[in-house]
Amino acid sequence: MDYTEQYSESSLQALLGVWLVFMILFSLAISVITIAGMWKTFTKAGKPGWAALIPIYNVYVMIQIVGKPDIWLLWCLIPCVNIVFTIWLQNLLSKSFGKEEGFTLGLILFPFIFYPILGFGSAKYLGPSAEEARNMRFGNPNDPFNQQQPPHQF
């Protein structure tokens, strides 16, 4: 009897099983690191850290942190539109902590690295969309499209 074929199949199955367990543990570790970073980021901004655990509520809290109107939650839930508004939201979040566009790119591509940097690092929460609030060059920071508004004349 030839048992080599059975042995090969069981070895392959064991290898795939080990690989699957490794991938699950790796994904779980990445998720825990990202959530811990978001938790600490929310806490720095004066919001409850546990909000990072609840899927749609964490977007709502992030919208509050950057100082945008609540309608942004709807924009972040509509397919295709949500891509633009989520990227915009990440940019405003990095601006609220005094970071630049490069940090926004990091939040989008590598959240498991950049959320812990934001949460556990030396970044301080400067307020909603810090640069907009400081300079007011984009008009009202709560305007969903940040349109230029003419100055008031008395």
C-alpha cells in the first residue's frame, strides 16, 4: 500500500491550518492596536474612548471631534460618497491634532501605525479642524463644504 499521498494531504492541511490560525491572530492583533489608538485619540479629544468600539458611533464621534455637522454621518454611509467624506474626515482629524496631509495619508493607509502615534504620541488636540479654526481662511469650519463666505459689513 502506498501511504505517501495520504501523508502529503494531511501535511498540507496541517500547514494550511497553522497559516489560518496565524492570519487570524495577526488580524486580531492589528485590530486591537488600531482600536487602542483610536480609543486614546478619542480620549485626548475629550470624547469617550469606548466609542472606538462601536462601528457607526465611532464615525459620529470623529465627526464631532473635527467639528463638522451631524449630516456628515449620512455622507459617510452612502456608498461611493463615503470614500470622499471619510478621507476628508481623516484629514480634518489630523489637522485637529496639528498634523499635516502626510499624516492623513498614514491614517488612511496604515491606521494600525498612525492611530497609536496620534493617541499615544505627543500630539495634542488643538480643537475642531485646528487650522480652519485658527485661520478661518476657509470660512465657517462647520460649513459642510467649507465654502468661502464674504465678511460681514456693518
